[in-house]
Amino acid sequence: MKKVFIVILLLASHEGGAQTVVRTVQEALQLARQQNPDLKIARQNRITQEQQRAATRAGLMPTARAFTNLDYNYALPTQLIPAEFLGGQPGEFRSLQFGVPFNLTAGVEVSMPLLSRPNRLDVGLTNQNLRIIDDQNLVLQDEVSTQVARVYHATLLTRSAIDIARRNVANADTVATIARYRLEKGQIEPLEYNRLQSIRLTAEDVLRQNELSYVRNQNQMKILLGLTVRDSLVLEQNLVGSSAQNGFSALNGSVERPQITVRRSQLTLFQQQLNRENALRWPTLSIYARYSAQAQRKQFDFLDFSEKWFPIGVAGLQLNIPLYTGGLRTANLNRARLRIEQAQAELAYEQTRAEADNQDILNAYNQAVRSLVFNRQNFELNEQNTQIALVKYRAGIFAYDQYLNVFNESLNAQNRYLNNLSNVFINQTILQIRNGQ
């Protein structure tokens, strides 16, 4: 029986999925950088694109090839020559046929560029493209980290809201029980009892909505962390019990946003492309050597090695000087210059947008920290007021409308406090990410 019980536990754990425990938002960020599906795909794409570097460098290396040609001359060239050269009569002509029907050529060829500026610049363009891919991956990592920060604290927010909503439901149940007792005694009108029942149903509905939001946020968090929906995710941090840092007065200017880095890398790429287009005006020089052997046969008998093969060998230099390309080079140069101007404008716009966004996040964080003290005090006071109002309503000192006013004030204070607390931690985490912490 013990073995059967162990097997059942193993099967249950397998069906339920693995459990992941996250203690802080920093752990969540680290886990997302390692396991987020989008980041994994981006890293795999980077490895694939790395092969382009070797392909570009191959243009500067020697190349060798073996070749063979088999020709069948089904119509050999014929020429008339004076017959007197062949012992004939003057004025007569004889026809001579040149060549043989079958020709087989086999050989090897080696070539290597000696001077080729475009090929050398292609290596730099490939390296710059890889650098852009790295920068784009950093942009994706920044976006994923920001999303993790928001969803992580949204999950904690809804979980805290569930705890508060359960207390509200318990209070509403208590009030409804008192009201039902008083209704049976004839001490209140059915209208008051129905209104109290409506409060209880509303509190129950809010609880269910918060539970649904919590499940959605948790599932979204699992996806960001590279987990499956069936996996168990436990966030140990308590939003209400956590303390926020109040140490951000400005962003670290030495940490450049990855979005700006990408624009700067693209500008460098376009400048290198302009240099390459200019380099196409330069001549190219290469060295080559070729050796081949040719067999000429009247019949298809190339396996007869007693017949002769005729060797052919050549070595030399090849110089290519571009003269006219039909306007293609001019069009490419103009397009490269326009791309540089566009990249400069995009870089300036991204710098302005990043500065405004950073300032907005910083202002939102500082304002949320300042408001948090008042919202926490207001929340605690309204929690106490709700308990006092409940006691007074039970004792018959408070009327229904008085208790309802206190209850509604408490709901508003709860929402303001939780939303403000969540904003503090979200903006704090985003600032830490942008400061490179």
C-alpha cells in the first residue's frame, strides 16, 4: 500500500505541473530573462545570424573548385581551302572539317582576391548587423522586464484585494444576519433589509471579480516566466506588507535606454553602407590559377587511357575597373545618404521620447510615494471606522444609512490605497531596471 501511495503522489505531482516559488520581483525579472519564450527565440535567432559572419569572411579567402566539361560537337565546323595546297589543281577547293565530335575537359581552379575594399567593408557591415540584433534583444529584454514588473505587482494587487474583499464579505454577512434578525422582530423595514442584502451581494461579486483577475494575472505571469498554465507559481511577497524605497531623485544618465542604442547602431550601419557604396568605385584585383587536361575523341572511348590527354595551364591577375553602371551606383549612394538622414531624425526623436518617458516614470513614482503615506493612514482609519460602525449597528446605535456611508468610504479608501501602493512598486521596479540595478 505504501508503494501504491507513493506512485499516486508522483502521478498527482506530474499532472499538477512543477512548482516555481518567486520571493521578490528581482527574482521574477531574473527568471524571465532566462526562460521567457520571446527572449529564448531572440537568442536562437542571434546564434543563427552569427553564421553570416563566416559567410562574409569567405569572400576574402581563397576559393578552389574542380570542374569537368563534356562536349559533343554534333556539327563540326567546315572550311574550304585551295586544292593546290593539298596537291590539287589550281582553282579547285576542298572542304576540311576541324575538330572531333567528343571533347572531355577536367581540371582545378584556385582564385583569391588581393584587393577588394567592398568585401572588406562587408565584414564590418555583418558585424554591425549582429550588433543591432544584440541591441534589439536588449530592447526586447527591457520590454519584457517592464511587463513583468507590471504583471507581478498587478498579481500581488489582486491577491491583496481578494483578502480585503473577503473581509468586506464577512462584514456584509454579519450585517445581513443582524438585519434578518431585526426584520423577523419587525424592527426594520423590508426595504432596509433588501438594501443590506444588496451590499452583501455586491461585496460577493467584487470578491469573485478579484479572484478572476488574480487568475488572469497569474497566468500571464506564468507565460512571461516561461512556465505553462498547468505549472504552479507561488509569489511569496506580500504587497501590503512590503516597504518601498524612496531614493530616486533622478535617473542614472550613464545608462542609455536600449531603444536609443538601437537607433545609434542603425545610424552607424547606414554610414558604413554609404562607405561601401563609395568603395564600389575602387578597382578590384584578384589572382587565379587554373590547370586542366582535355581529351579529344572521334568515338566515345574516354576510358582508353592509351590515347593522349592534352594539358592546359594558366595563371594570372584579374583587374576589374568599374566604369559605368547605368546610374545604379548613383541611386544607391543617394539612398544611403537619405537613410542616414532618416536615422539621425529617428535617433533624435527616440532620445527626446526616452527623456520624457523617464521623467514621467520618475514623477509618477515620487508622487505615488508622497501619496502613499496619506493613503495608508486613510486606509487604516477607515478599517477601524468600519469595525466601529459594525459594532454600533449591532448595538442599534447606528442606523443603516450611517453604516452604509462608513462602508462606502472604506471601499474608496481601500481602492485608493491598493492602487497607489501598486503604482509605487511598479514605478520603483521600472526605475531600478532603467538604472541598471
